[in-house]
Amino acid sequence: MKWRKLSMRTAVPVIAGSVLLGTAGIGSAVGAEPRAAAVSAAKSASTLSPITDGIAKDLATSLNADKADIRDVLGAGKALDLLPLMEKIGASAGVKNKVKKGNSEALRAKGLDATAGSVLELRLGHDSMRQALREGKDYLIVGEADDDARTVTAYDRTGKAHKLDAHKVPKTPVLVVGINGDKAIKAGLAELRESLKDTGVAANLPEDGLKNSSKASLSGYDATAIDRVYLREDHEPWHKGDAEIYLLVAGVNPSGEPQVDTVQMPYVNDDGREYVLPVEMPQIIVNWSHFKYGAADLVMMEEDGSTNYQELARAISKGLLTVVGGGQYVPLVDEVLKAFPSGWFSDDHDYVDSWYTVRPTTWDPYFGANNSAKLSFGPWHVDEI
């Protein structure tokens, strides 16, 4: 595909609030109904924290991370896949089975099948620990915990437990048993798209274009692209690793059906930093051949261990199928947000931000309704080869 930036510069603002939504404006999206329900509701316990904690405890007494290759890999900031690592270190049958069972439970908790493979990994807790680990300093092993945990339990080689501050990076090297976010989000978004389709909501990658249209093959398609991304805060504690950011693009397709496209943003890892994409190669976030009314809504999310993509798809479908079909554009951000589990609006922070009514001519940077992220939009045209 060839990318061509459009010369038009008609600035159309991203509209949020009561102008379009009446009483269901920003307050409903990020404050009123969904958030109020979340604050008052009891937060459901994560099903992954006990899994990672149990593996960390067993691994602490059986892992020989003194081997130079393991220390070098982890000290270089790379992660190790837990299943093959068990074979490499000659772990006992009991530990191997626990890791295998834990991986199966993690897949099930996230609504993924066995084809997703191994999603558990061992990684270094923070970059500041690299040198100490490479120098052979004693380390602890901890299981990735919930975002709102105040403390995490780490284990030394004898199996003794040590309480660590969940939000203050320890000076001692800490190895983390956790979810491979990159694998999880790729498999999860694929599952989300398939599950959405199964429930009557169209879901395509923005890069798909109009593959079955001869007209599209001649003319390409208009799009909205981003060239700058800024996260004010990603809320990720040190034991959770890099943020895994993605967008849900919601609207109505030319057939009058609800449409949700998914856009992964693998280059966005840390908060407080602006990510600038090459001018000649921004990232497409909206393919306008997928949406009618010249409008779509964006919801920025962060992959988290508690995300069950099958349940998320069912909930989103129920909300969107209820409001779509009236023959006019209806902002869908509120319905998407209502579909999320209540904990996502309180302490988990899986929900990052949202943008109402993005238009094909929308230009310039905008903070979302939650004021947590800023995207720099621009109209683009993609020519088919």
C-alpha cells in the first residue's frame, strides 16, 4: 500500500459532551453512570494473581538463575517463555506440571484457546535492576499482581516470603512471573474480532480495506492516521511490565450494522513520553470505507491480565446492537464503556481514554474525554497497489 497525506486542512474538532449526547455526554462516559457504578461495586478478584503467585513460589526454590545465560537474557531486558524454560533448567515434574496447568488456566481466564500457546513468561521487574542481576546479586521472584495491589509477595531461594511495595521499585533484583502482554494482546484481539462477528457485530482490521470492491481496488480508501501519541499516565506498577495499548474504533458500517475495528499500538510502552511516528508512515486508525455517517468513536484500552476477550465481545455486542439501527449516527463510546467490568473504571485502569465523533477531516492533536492520552490525527488516503 502507498500512503498519501491529503492536502486539505479543514480542522473539525473531536466533539465530546452534551452538544451531541445530551445528558449522556462526557460525564456518562468517564464519570457518571459507569464510573459511579464501578466505585460503589465490589471489585472482582483477579483469577490470574493466584496463578502467578503460586508459580513464583515454586520457581524461587527450583530456578537456577545463576546460570550466566539466564542472567544475561533477563539482565538485557528480555523475557523468557516459562514453558520451555522449565525444560532448560531441568525443573521437577511437579513444577513443570504446575506451570503447564497455570498456563492453561491463564488462557481460560482470558477467553483464549490452546492455539494461543504459552502466555506465561519470566522477566526482570525493572530496568534499574539489570546491572545488579548481571553482577550476580541475590534476587527474589514475584508473581504479577493486580494493578491496585498495595504490596506484592516475593520469594527468595529458600521459599521465604518478602512483602514489597507494589508501586515503589525495589533495589533488590526481582524476577516477575507474569503474562506476555504482546502474545496476549495479539491473540486476544483476534479472539475479540471473531467473537464480535459471532454475535452480529462486524469487526475488521483497519488495514483490510474493501477487499471485495472493484471500485476500492482502483481508488484505495480514505483514512484517519495518527503520527503522535502521548500517555499522561498508564497506571502500570513496576511488576506489570510495559503497557500494551490498543484502540477500539466503533461506529456503523455501510450495511447499517455496528462495526468495531481493533488497532494495536505496540510501540507505546511508557507514560509521560510522546511517541512520534515517521511522517511518511503514520498509523492508520480509521478506515472510512468501514463506516457510514462520516463518524466513528475511539476507545483506548490497555491489555491487562484480567481481560477476558470473549466476555468483552459479548458485552460490547449487547450494548451496540441495542442502540444501532435508527438511521442516524449515534455516538457509541458510552455503550462500549458500559460493557466493561466495573473494576476497569476504578483501580485496574484497563480503560485509558476515549474520543467522540472523529470525522474524516479531523485534524490536530486532541486529548481524550478522560484527559489521559493525546492523539494527533490527520486525514490520509491509502492507494491500492
